[in-house]
Amino acid sequence: MLHSKALKLLITMLSLTALITACGGGTDQTQLERELQDRAGSDILPVELGLVDCPEDVVMTPESVFICNSEVAGQYYELQVRIIDAQGQYSYAHKHYPLQLLNTEALLAGEVAYEVGFDVMVDCGDDEYLVAPIGSTFNCVATRVEGGAQATIEVRLEDDQGRIVWNLVRA
């Protein structure tokens, strides 16, 4: 009797596991989300990648492409995932990049000062990080140290390595 109850319990548990996995959102998805958090998170250190959430209705077949969501510094962050083969191998690409604003402002201040021939201070916002979509633009303000004249700097995030290009917008 005890043996048959244990067998029934085991069969029920295996059936539930198979059902959950077949419907998506199962252990494969959880494993993928954890791996993405570890692997993609190490790409953007020292900032921390939050919990990764992938769609539950994705069919994990070769060449499937989907977006997983996360947060970095409290801001929305995306990873694009592509399933490579039937064994579940995958690749991923960062669709956003976290720019540390103090470093970005210092870089821009030096480059803008070199171009215009006088010292400037640059302000790109009050947050520690700006999480921007790759290929997007955002504005910073350059202020002349002596005199206080201001100009807008249009900044474009080029790639997932954080490279930026900028243009001084003269009024």
C-alpha cells in the first residue's frame, strides 16, 4: 500500500513537471533567466542587472528570437535572445547600455572644452546611471565655466560597449 502511494505521488509530480514545462515558464525558462542574469550581468559590471523576465509563451526552437526584460539602476533594460539549436543553446545581445553619468559628463567636458577652446561643465542629469537604448540620443547641457553661457550637447549611444558620439548644438 505504501509503495503504491509513493508511486502515485511520483507519477503525479512528474506529470505536473511535464505539464508546466510544456506550457512554457517551466524550469528551462527559469534556467535561461538565471543564466542571462549572470552572463549579461557580468557584461555591465559594476552596475547590477536585476531579475530577468522572459516571455512565458516563447517556443524554444532554433532561430526563435525574443526580448527579455530587466532593470538596471531602477530603469528598464532589454536583452534580445536568439535560440541557436534544439539543445537550447542561445546567444543574447544587450539592447540598452548603462552609462555612468559622472564618467560621461567628465568625458564630454574634456572633449567639448578641447573643441571650443575654454573650460566647460557638463550636466547630463542627476541619476548615477542613464540606461539608454543602443542607437538612441539624449541631451546634456554644457556650461562655460567663466561666464555661464550654455549650449546643448546631443549625445548618441553607439553600441553595447558604451561608445558615444556627440554634437554641440549651437543656437
